[in-house]
Amino acid sequence: MQILYEEEGDLKVGAVLARAPASLQVESPHGRRSKVKAANVLLAFERPPAAELLMEAKKFSADLDVEFLWQCSGSREFGFQELAREYVGRDPTPVQAAGVLMKLQSAPMYFYRRGKGRFQAAPEETLKLALAGLEKKKRVQETIAAWTQSLARYSCPPEIAALREELLYAPDRTKAETKAVEQACKDTGLTAARLLERCGLLRDPHEYHLQRFLHEFFPQGTGFPAHEVPLVPDSLPLGPAAAFSLDDIGTTEIDDAFSVQRNAPGVLRIGVHIAAPALGFAPGSSLDSIARERLSTAYMPGSKYTMLPEDVIERFSLDHSGERPAVSLYFDVSESDWTVKGRHTRLERVPVAANLRHARYDVLNDAFASGASAGLAFEDELRALWRLAGALEARRGRPSVGSAILEYTFHVEDDRVRIAPRKRGAPLDKLVSEMMILANSSWGELLAERDVAAIYRVQSTGKVRLSVHPETHEGLGVACYAWMTSPLRRYVDLLNQWQLVAALEGRRPPFARNSDALLAALRAFEVTAARYDEHQRAMETFWSLRWLLQEGIESIEAVVLRENLVRFLGVPLVTRVPSLPEAAPGARVRLELKAVDLLERSVSAVYRETLHGSAAVVEDDTADPG
């Protein structure tokens, strides 16, 4: 005897070797033996041979009209052999019964399963809806196929063009237009951006890269919602000394400034003054919501998206010719050994005398080293801060800024870019970094001593991370370090400033160490800051490539980092050169540029020669001071 049975949704046949009350031992046409539950047996037969049954049943099933079967089945539940008997008008052969079973199983819209070999016809209205849906799906698939073919010929259907922004930046994979683009990308081997560029929908690579950032972080636009006007405290005491800041020429959010007074012969009183927006609005306000949503100012060449609205920045930025609210750290230093004594903090109004700019004051970097004078305002004060910075760095035993690290500044104007290298660790960089480290570590210690929660930067096992617990920052050589010196640009600093102000005023701080708001801000800032940095690096890469095209660069020197990975000299680009021969890290080579792709942000280069001498290879790092 042979049987037809169901196993894991498939119909199978075999010869019965042995029988038990609940199971059968079966041998398949290929000789494989298996145990089959009796409940899974659908049909027992003698002829034809098992393999032939399936073959002939498939042929019989192919000729059956499912619509006619549905009309014959009525509304009651039935077994497949019953329907087969009604269809052929007599007892069906095994082939006919199996064929009807196959047809029933292949038409789930027409017939619902009600058990092993049992079915029930779908109600007429339900079937009509299902068939209409099937027809609609078929038409959609035909439309997708037509769109795909058109896109593969680089001709864009108007329906695709109408969704350009969505398809580039936030594709909805349930939409037919997205499916057509994805299939066309597979067929052509192109990315969606490249495909739409070929179709004439993407003409400006810079706009594409910028809009990717804006769609991710500012889907509702870059404007600020309505908010209250922050209150600028007028009851604060006036600071005793005129302060000055030192920033890049494009800086508009001036968070920090310094003052230097001579208290006595050989003794200077130094002030580190930080803008105090925490005195103008509180946690839970609309301005807090704005800052918490943005979390940081986002920078990229030619563009900046501030964390706080312009009217808030204008009120609290330490701009010259004004008295601005500030949190000030004062301390005395001896000019003989530059020891720091008498640290104390005040909330006050600081008179800002000048906003100095690196573009003019960077000449002091060489002047300080040589002992020469440049005749600039506040030069003596800056020289004193530089000497203090050297002493502070030596006591910490850690450099505040990597002295061999090369940075690049980008100036974009009228769609042209100028890239200027700038070596970090210069005297002016060091004095700013050391003052920030001193302020952040001093205020971090103050909050820790008073058991006031804060968000700290910690480094104990190599990786720098944020924590709500005051722990060591090994990289800076300080007991604890809390970001507090950029409250106009970073939400963590603003939050910490609220905590610091509360501690100084003897009030209960707005955030507890285990509060959901504090922990959520920590996690959100880490994620958002990392994404901002990624976009900034991506846009710097784009403008570096634009510079190569703009300047008509055909060959360029590079430094080998490892294997075939090189860093270009004069522009912050890293790429792989497959043709590069084996060379030691630091070796200088000349490359010929073959192609620059602004859309993919890539450059193709080939090796031409190895140059004499070597260059210091320094990977950029992320500094904490600021």
C-alpha cells in the first residue's frame, strides 16, 4: 500500500513498510525511510506508483478551473475527496483526488483550510475583495516594472521625480516608487543618488550632502519655534576686571573670556569667565526644549546651525562693549613658580573689552617662543596666560593639545573654498585649552564635593565617555572633569551650568544623579554629537575634493599611514591607493589623481614615485578642553 501525506506543508508519497496505531513506517520513492503520523495521511492507494501519482496529479490540477471548483463547493466545510467526487461525478481515482487537493491548497483566496485535507469556500464578498486586491497588486507590479525599466534607461517617470526629496533622504520602502528605484539600482549597480543624478534629478552634490544632514536633524526646517525672551539678570555684581576673548574669526557664540589683574608685585589674579545662559532661562522652559532637541551647535564648512536662537546668543555671548552675565573662576598665581592659589567662583556681570581673533593674534605663537613683541593689545596678558598654561600642563603631566596634530580650517565663500592648515599645540591653543581644563576640573570637583549631580567626561580604560559619576580622566591627568565652558554650544555644558549655579546660590539643583532627564540628556548628547561629527567630517571631505577640482590638482604628495592607506599633504583626505608598493608608515609618495567623485565623496589615485624623507604621521584625536 502507498500513501499521500502532508509534512511541513508539502505533499509527499511513499510505500508503507509497517503500521502502528498512531504512525506508519514509510519508504519514499528515493529510498528514504521515515516515520509518518497516521493523522497526516490524506490518501491511501495501490496504483499508480507513488512518484507517478504526484506527476500525474500536478497535470490534472493544472487543468482544473478554480472558479468552477469554488462554485461547486457550496458554503459548508468539505473534504477534498468529497469535492473530487462531485467534480468527476463518480469515485475519483487517486490521481484525480490528489489533483483536486493540490488545486485547493494552491488557492487560499478561494478556499480556507479547516484541517488536514478539509476546506471551506471563501464567502463571495470576501473573495471579490481579495481578487480586487490581487488585481490591484498586479497593476502596481506592472507599474513598478515599467518605472524600473525607464529608470534603468536614465529616464525618470514624473511620479518618481515628484518624490525626489523623499527617495533621496527618507525613502518609504512600502511605496511603489521606492521599490522601483531600489530595483533599478540593483539592475544598474548604481546607488540611488547616482541613479537620480543620471536621470537629471540631482545636479548639485553639495546640496545633496547638506540636505541629507538637514533631513536627518531638521526635518521641520532649521528655524526656531516661538520661545520666551530670556531674562538677563541686572542684579549681579559687576566684575572687577575687563575681560577679553580669543576665538576664530567666524565664532559668534563666544562662551569664554579671560582677565588678568596684578594684585601685588609678582602676583596675578586670573579670571576665567564663562557665558551664563543658565541665568536667563530654566530647565523645562521652551528654550530648554529647543536646546535639548538640538543638543549641540552643528558645524560644517560654510554652514553652522546653532543650538540656541540668535536672540539668546546675542544676550549671553561675551561680545565686546558690553557687560554680560558670567560664571567666573578666579585664582591667584605667583609669577615666580606659577602656582595656583585661592580658587573661587562668582556669578557676576563681566565687562568685555575685546574679542580677539586668531587671524590677527596667531603671530604671537612665534613671538612668545622668541620673546619678541608684536605690539598687540592684551599681548602681555596673553603671554602671562601662556606661561601659566605651560606650568599647569607640566603639573598635570599630560599635554592639553597634541602638539604634532595638524588641523585644517575651511573658508567657503561664493562656492569657492580655501583650506588653511593649522598646527595644534601652538601657544595660543595651549593657553585656551589649559584655562578650560582648569575651569572644568575645578567646577567638576566643586559639584562632586557638594554631592551635586553633573555629567562628567571620564577616561579610565582608554576610551573617553560620559558619566554621571565624578571619575578620573586619565588622558588629562585630572581627578574629575565636567564640561561647563561651552554652555551656548553644548547642552551638557548648559545642564551642568544649571547645576553649578544652583550649588553656588545654595538652592536645590534641578537634576538628581539618577533622574531620567539627566540620564536621557547624557545618552542623547552622545549619539547626536557623534552624528554631528560624522556629518562635519563628511562635509570636510566633500570640500577637500572640491578644492582638488577647483585648483586643478593633478598630482599630490601623500604620507603612507599603513599598507595602501595614505593621507594627502595639504588637504585632510585619506584614501586607499591599490597601486602603492610596500612602504613604511611615514614614507612620502607622489600620487597622480585620476578621478574625483563629489557625489560619492571619493578620489581615485595611482602611485607615481617615492619621495626622499618622511613626514610625521599623526592621526587626529578628539580633545576634551573647550
